[in-house]
Amino acid sequence: GDYMDDIAADIQAGRPPDTQRHDQALLAALIAALGALATETIINAGLEVGVEIDPAEAMALAAEWARTYSFELVGGINATTQALLQNAVAQFQANPQMTTADLRALLEGAFGSARAQTIAITETTRAYAAGVSLYQRALQEQYGLTVVRYWKTHHDERTCPLCWPLDGQSEIYWRDNYPDGPPAHPNCRCWLTLEAQK
């Protein structure tokens, strides 16, 4: 949302919208936030299962995942943003009576609070699931221990028909469709738990 005014000014001045600054800021924020969430999850998973891994290793695993994934995520976000921007530019050029408020309304889909909230919820869910999966892999590689991931939902009125049947199911049931676990869809609030196999 911080960039909507700059983008609108570019469009109104007939300049191509400069999204590079936005992309760089978004990438930096995502790497930091997703890495921190995944690290926290790895450490908490160790407490839950009872086999902790070195916090420095947890940070390294999470940081590597966050760097790799954030580049992919920003690429996907950019593709959607570019399509919305192209539509806004075309409509603005076709309608000389369009006001700044009209233009901002067109840009809301790309830079508004609803999209920001969807990205935040979905990617927080993904970071927590990634932390569980990274911990699971580390236990297998370092100690030969097998832990199984279980899908969990909130059991409330917002739990969707897609996630409801996954609740309490081991990864054997869902990993073909969701190899990394949640999110199953945008705004997914599900999470994973672990159980050690004896």
C-alpha cells in the first residue's frame, strides 16, 4: 500500500510504473519475516518432539528456505501485480475523465490491504509448515529418526470444505496433493504437528 501513490503518480504522468523499489522492499521483508517464522517453528518443533537441533542450524535452514522461496513468491506476486497494472494503465489511458480516486480504486487489487492480508496469512501458514518440514528432514538426516507430520485445522466456521477432511490426517493421506503441507489455498490457516514413530 505504501507504493500506491507513487504508482498512481507514474501512471498519471504517462510514465511506466516503477515497481523495482517495491519488489526489492517486498523481497527483503519476506526473507526476514519468513526466515524468522520458520526458525521459530523449527525450535518449537524440537521442544514438542523432545529432540532439539542447534539453534544456529535452525536459523541456517530457515534462512536458506526463506531466500529460495521468497524469490519464487515475489515472482508470482509480480506476475499478478503486472497484470493488474496493465489493466489500470489501459483503463486510465482510455478514460481521460478518470480521477485519482478512480485510479487508486483500480490499483487497490494490486496494492490494497485485502491483498496484503491474504499474502500475510497464506505465507505465514507456509512458513510454519516449512519449519516443521525442515525439522522433520533434519531429524531424519542427523539422527535417523522418523517423525510424521499431521494436518490440523481450527475446527471453526471458517474451516473450509477443502481442509476439514484433512484435519488429523497423517501426511500419507495428503502429501501427494500437498507435499509441503499447508497452505492448501489462499488464506489457509492450517498447521502441522509432529509425532515420532517408534
